[in-house]
Amino acid sequence: MKRYTKTHEWVSVEDGIVVVGITRYAQEKLGDVVFVELPEVGKKVKKGEVLCTIESVKAASDVYAPVSGEVEGVNEELDQKPELVNEDPEGKGWIARIKFDDESELEDTMDENEYREFCEKEEG
């Protein structure tokens, strides 16, 4: 089951690991992604800190860690094919896997309906 953050990351939780990427909404706002600066495996991150940066033809944007923990893996395919974020941001365009300790850090995430409403309000 996917959850969503107010900074437009999606997370999928499986066995103490969270898979992170940007939402389709975020990808549409960014435009064509041309480069993803992946985090280093083994990097310790705190919830809310910058996990990595994504560059598009329009701008560069930070991706934030939805939980505190250690980067366990990254989607190395994005080094050669950053366009996967454009084609499938909530699937093949995933960015990193984080091993986390405290599942309660996910309590402020939203389900799909809550996230959709959040985006509609943001649009004004």
C-alpha cells in the first residue's frame, strides 16, 4: 500500500524497508526529468532532510526522506535512464530504499484519497 507525503514523495513499506519516489503530481510539475542525483548507499538520513536532487528541463528539486534510517539501496537504472521518473514515477522510477527503525514516522503520511485532496487544495 502506498502512502504520500506533503512534499510529494510516495512511500511503500515492506518489512522495515520503505521504497521512496516522487509522485506523478510532482513529476508533472517538474516536467521532463533529465538527471537524478541518487543518495549513497549506507547514507544515514533523518526524516525531512534532503535525500537527493532531481533535475528537470524546468528546475532542480529536492526529494526529502520520509523516514529516518539508512539508505539500503538505490535505483541505479536512473543513472542511465532518468526518464524512468517521467514514464513511471510511482513504479520503475523509484529512487531509494531506506531501512528505518520507527514506523510511527509514517503517521503523518496520507492515503491516495487524502493526497489527491491535498493536491487539489494546493492548486487552489
